[in-house]
Amino acid sequence: MIGLDIEEVKAYAKLLKEEDLKVLTIKDGDFKIHLEANVADAPPAGQQAAPKSEAAGEESSGHTVKAGQVGTFFIEKEENSDEMFVSVGDDVSEGDTLGVIEAMKVFNDVKADVPGTVEEILVGNGESVEYDQPLFILRPKED
């Protein structure tokens, strides 16, 4: 038996939308409900949107780093910290940790698979991600 009925869950979802919240977590003893708004179009927390190409319709020619699993993505090194694994403009080497994905209290590193520069961060801290979802665009280092 869960602590809420479906009408209460719907009421919390409505509150999330009406108050324009990104995350709503309700705790009552051992019971916890966590709701997240779909904020895919907003720049990640603490990040500015990467500059768009001046040529209309030009596609990014960067390298895409994708999620290797379903879970919650974190770019902050610690909860409620301003210290992030990487920021737009950072140079990274192959194997550098760009962020982590948490699933069932297990944290798995998201690593750069090519050396380059972080061009875009496509998801925000604490956002849910799906398998194979693009997370970063890297501009590969030219030899």
C-alpha cells in the first residue's frame, strides 16, 4: 500500500506545473514521491546556453556523448554544490569524467570517449535520462 492515492499524485503533478517548478519531492516517514518537470529546452542549472551557429540550419559537427543507461544525471560533483565535473569550454581528455548517472543508488561515470572541448551540455543536473540519450557535444581535438 502506497502512502498516496492517484488523485493526490495528480494534485502534486498539477502543483508542479502551475507553480512552474522543476522538481517536487514529498517525504513522509519512509514514503517519498519525487516528480520532475520536463525541462529539456532549458539550459542546465548553472550553465549558459551554448552559442548557436550563425549560419541558419547548420548542424553541430561535434561528437555526441550519450547515456549508457537509464537513471538520473548529475553534473555537480556533490549535491547542492557549485563544483561541476565540466563546464562548456572545458578541454577534456579521453577517459575524463564528464558527469555521473545514478540508478538504484549506484553512480556510474559518464566519460569522454574522445579528447576535445565541451561544446554543449544537453541535460541539467538532476534530470532523468534514457539509454542512448545525448548528454554532451564535444568538439574533437584535431591532431
